[in-house]
Amino acid sequence: MSNFKNIPPIIIHILIWLIFLVTSSTQIYLKIGLIPTDFIIRSLILIVAFYLNYCLFVPNLLFKKKISLFLVVLIAYSFFFMYIIEEIIPKPIFPNPNNFQDFPKLSLQHLIPPKKHSFFWFNFKGFFPSGGLLLLIFALSTSIKLGIEWYRTEKQRVLIESQKVNSELSFLKAQLNPHFLFNSLNSIYSLANKQSKETTNAIVILSDLMRYMIYEANRELVPLQKEIDYIKNYISLQLLRLKDSSGVKINIHGNLNYNIEPLLLISFIENAFKYGTDFKGNTSIIIKITIQNELLNLYVYNIVSSQQSTKSENSGIGLENIKNRLQLLYNNNHTLNIKNQKQSYEVNLTLKLKKQ
């Protein structure tokens, strides 16, 4: 199929007309035992009519919304070509029109000289076969040109939409990485400020996180297993800075043999750790990731202290970023429900995964 698309259009046109001419002439020869000399001339006139409409009338009149002028021009040229076909082209004379099998091979001397008629009084007996064929040629050339133009426009529209989506996704990813790094550095700063022995371990974990973001997150899809490992490393980094991590409950289970867009889940988890500690230092976070029947379900719950509740109304660039990405990547293949209450924040995301 790809090789067929690489064939130049002019070659396709030539092949189609050759097939048409060979088929038509073969049928005529098998029927009457000869090919009339006017057949080629009539065929050339039809081809000229086809390409006049295809290359000139449709692009310059119909595409520019000059429909009335387009119809007038088609009617005028139809009468012009019918006049040539019926009144100017010599026609062969057949000795016995009731017995086609006995027709001799005709030569040029068997042609009837054309009758002299005024253009406006030419023989209308030939109107219906010639006019019908011309109308068919004009309709066919118009339909083909419209179809090609529609295909080209639709292909261009899809390309523009694809480029727009890719540029938006690249922009969103570019926003997400500095945002994530800023929050992670805040966590390490908190450890360093406390002179915690875990500071070194936190830096190692952060380096693994950054390695994933630099070398893996630029891909269109990543294995779900790697994305889950990335999430686990992030959670480990957050647990290091908490005084009491007993309130953090994590449950991940299911078949991980799928692909997923990178950095698609982390913002919801990051948001939970950002707001999941109350003013007394108590942390309550629940994270559940379940994969079943090609569906991934992410459930995240965290408490929100009264001091942080006003801030949680706008969870920042991370959540807005991920909502936009979900809309672009999983328009009809995801559901996202967020319950933003006074003392709690709850996320329930379901999306359809892609097999490896």
C-alpha cells in the first residue's frame, strides 16, 4: 500500500485512461469487427473535457464559491463539445447496420462527410448519448477533484492537530519537570536542615528520579513497571522527611505488563504529600494503584489541615498540568473524579492502558 502511494499521480492517470481506452476499443472490436476512426478522436475530446474541468473549472470556480459561473461554464462547454462530436467529426458509413458480423474492415474512404449545420441547429439526435457522456465526465472529474481536495485538507488538519497536541504535551512536560524538582529539593532541604542522616540517601534517590525523568520521560510510552518504580522512589524520598510515616498506606497490585505515558500519575501523589500533613504533624495518606483487565485505577486520599485548605483549592501547576495531559492523551479513555472537601482531598482516576 505504501508503494502505491509513492506512484506519481500522472502515472496513475495515464494507466487509468489506457485501461479505459483498451477496454472500450476491445469491446467495440469484438462487437463489430473493427475500431471506428472517430473513436480515438471522441475519446481524446472526452479526456480534454475531463482535464479542463479537473484542472481549471473546479479549482478556479467551484473552490472559490463561484457556483453559478461554474454551472454556466459547464453547460457552455458541454454544447461546444457536443457540437464538435456530432457535427465536425467524420462518421464511418456501415453497409449493413443490421448485421454487424458482416462488416468489412473500414478505411478512411468509408467516412461520411459531416453535414453543414449552424452551431445552434446541429443534429439534436446525438444530444442524449453525447451529452449524457459529457455530463458523466464532468461529474466524474468534479467528484474526483473534490475527493482529492477533501483528503488533502483532512490530512493537513490531522497533521496540524497532531503537531498541536505534541507541542502542548512537550510544553506541559517542560513545566512539570522543574515543578517536581523544586518540591523534591524542598524535601531534601528539610532533611539537611534537621541534619538528618538520611540526607545522603535522599540525594541518591533524587538522582534516580532525575535519571528517569531525563532518559525515560522523553519517550512517548514507558513500561508501567518503570513508572511504578519511579513512584515508589518518590514515595521513599517523601517518607524520609516525615517524623511519623505510619499514617502513609500504599497498596500496588495487578499485572504490570503494560505501557503508559510517563509522569502521568506522580502529580496526584505529589499533591497528597504536599497537603497530607495537618498542623500537628500528623500524616494521613492512602495510595492505591490497581491494574485489572487493561484498566488502571489510581486512588489517592489525604487529609487537609484547616491552615492548608485554602491553598488546596489551587493545587498548583502540577494538577492542572496532568488534567490537560489526560485530556489530550486519554480524551475518551479515562475518568477523573476529584473530591476537594474542607478537611480531605480525594482522587479517583481510571484509564485504559496500552499493551507492551
